Amino acid sequence: MSLIVQKYGGTSVGDVERIQGVARRILGYRKAGHDVAVVVSAMSGETNRLVSMGETISDGQADPREMDVLTASGEQVTIALLSLALKAQGQRAKSYLADQIGIHTDSAHGRARIRHIDTDKLRSDLEMGTVPVVAGFQGVNDIGEITTLGRGGSDTSAVALAAALNADECEICTDVDGVYTADPRVVEAARRLSVVTFEEMLELASLGSKVLHPRSVEYAGRYGVPLRVVSTFEEGEGTLITIESEDMEQPLVSGIAHARDEAKITVSGVPDIPGIASKILGPVGRANVEVDMIVQNTGADGLTDFTFTVTRGDYDRTIRLLRDVATEISAREISGDNEIAKVSIVGVGMRSHAGVATRMFDCLASENINIQMISTSEIKISVVVAEKYLELAVRALHSEFDLDEE
Ligand code: ASP
Ligand code: MG
């Protein structure tokens, strides 16, 4: 008998009918002889609603502890409703908040990390044929305070639970039927991947593919939890995310990710001396702005330009922040562009093949798309382009690297 941890996202539990549908789906797995433990998100839109009420009432300066108490309540509703639905369909079930099980995290409110999960209660439920229904996204710290893992965090809850229970598989049940070679809304010829490696999935998720929370993939890779993305609403095998194996077919490029909401900032005419990068990026980091690509040009006449990207939502704030820094380091100018996007090709096959970058750049050149920044790692190449060329770039690369559906 195998043990499967299933996670249902917000749209899957978006209303009472859908929750009843999820209960039927779980029943199907029980009838097929599987043990099932379930993790759920809040109803779709609910976490947003809670966050916005909390922010409105606190004038944007919301206390993180109270925000966690508030936002964690969304999942309390869905665990209870799903357990009720399961019971109504004759299946034993029991809902659990994180502190009732012992999903222990650190104390970083709003972005807590799971340290340890107690499995005693869950194991005895499973032995009794009960389906435990666990609240995703939340945890409890050492002093009993409610914490949350960050938006989209219930994927990570599910993977952590699967690791703790040593489950055979962690299924992420969602509103798409798997991971695609590119966003099907952008590329009509995009294909569902049947298998992808943890490494590739981590890059895809971090570079803009929204199917899985990056941290859940990192966690699954670290603990070797086979992860599968499937549709809640349709049958199908979805996409299996697993370790790289010898007999796995390895295309040069497995997928193309894009991120639209990017912005770049250039601090030009800064003295080319030690400590400048840290003077510029230090305050940015302390303001909790996440910096992605960073480029520093070769200097001329003792001066250099320093360019980096941030998400578009952080653009104005970062520019304002840098005004003071610019004066302090006597930079000539701060400029920026918040209509850029990032396109990335990802594939473990790149590791053993030269010339992938050239092929990518040639392809973009032949479409007359200017590359503004480039960054690479062993299994990915990312470029920044003007946002208006994003779709064109993704489609051209998709066909260049033979990903189009036949
Ligand atoms: N409900 C939380 C959110 O909307 C967690 C999740 O959906 O994974 O961010
Ligand atoms: Mg989600």
C-alpha cells in the first residue's frame, strides 16, 4: 500500500461544490488502496482578501505577527470544510491546524521556514484509515506563535509533510494538468512535460513559471520526494518531478520560463573602487528588495556603470532609496527602465553541449530583439529584453529549441 500526500490549491477548493469534488477524488484514491494525507490552501482569493484588510487597517504598516494570525485563518476554513465533505461521503477524516500536529518553524513571520514536523498523530490516523487534512501555509514557532511560510507556501507544506511521512509521492493537485515547455497562454504549441528534473524545475519555478513554489521544489530535491503536478479536475498523469536518471531523455532545452514584471536600474558614473557594489546593494538588500541580475561594466577613466534588476513592484522604491546612496558615492546618474522582461531557457542537457548560448542569441537576433542583459548558470541562460518583445522571444526560442508540439 502506498502513501500519497496530496495538496489542493485555492481554485481546487474555491467553493463548496469544488470541495465536494476534491473529496470524491480523494475517495477514488482510497478505493484504489492508497493511504492519503491532504494539505489544502485557502479558497482562491481568500488570502488576498485577508492581506488587503490587514494592510488597510494598519495603514500599510501591518504587524507581522498579527498578519500571520489573520492570513492563517483562510486555511482553517478549508481544512474543516474538506473534512466535513469527506465525512459526508463516508470517509473518516480529521482536520488539523499546524500547531495541532506540530509543524515547527522558525520565527520569521510571513516567511517562516519549516524545521520539523511531528508525525505521531498523522501516522495513527493513517493506520485507522482516517484521512488527515492539514492546513498548508502555516506553522508554529518555539513559543507557540502562528507563523506563515510566505505566499504560495502550501506547496512547501505538502512537500515537507511528504518528506516527514516518507510518502511515496507528493501530488500537487491544481488547475493545470502539468508543467509545460512554456506558458501555454503565450505559446500555443507548448507541450506538457511528462518528466522534469528537480534542478530544472527549480530553475523554471524561480525564473517565472508559476506552477510550483520554488521553495517546495528545493525541498523536494533535498529530501528526494517525488513530486507530481496533476489536474484536480481531469484525469491524467501530469508531470513528474524527479532526480535525473541515465535513461531519461535529455533534450538540450527542457523549457522556457519568462517573468514579465521586471525592472532594471543603472547607477552610472560611479568610482571604480572596492566597496562600491556593497555600498549600492547594501541599502537595497536591507530594504528587503530582492535583486536578481547584476552587471558591472569594465571601467573607463576610473568610472564604471552598475546595473541590476528588481521586480517591477520594487522599482520606484529602489530608485528613491538610491538617490541618497548616489550622492554619498558621487555617482553621476541613476536611470532605469520598468518595461523589461526576462526570458530564460532551461535544460540539464546544456551541461554537456556547447553552443547553446550562441544559438539562443542568434535566434533573438534574427527576430531583431535586442538583448539588454545576460546571465547564465550551468543549466540555464536568461536574457533581459524589452517587455514588448517578450511573447515573440518566447515563441521564437520555443521553436528554435524544437519544443513545439508536432
Ligand atoms: N493561501 C496561501 C496563499 O494564497 C498559501 C497558498 O496558496 O499556497 O498564498
Ligand atoms: Mg497556491
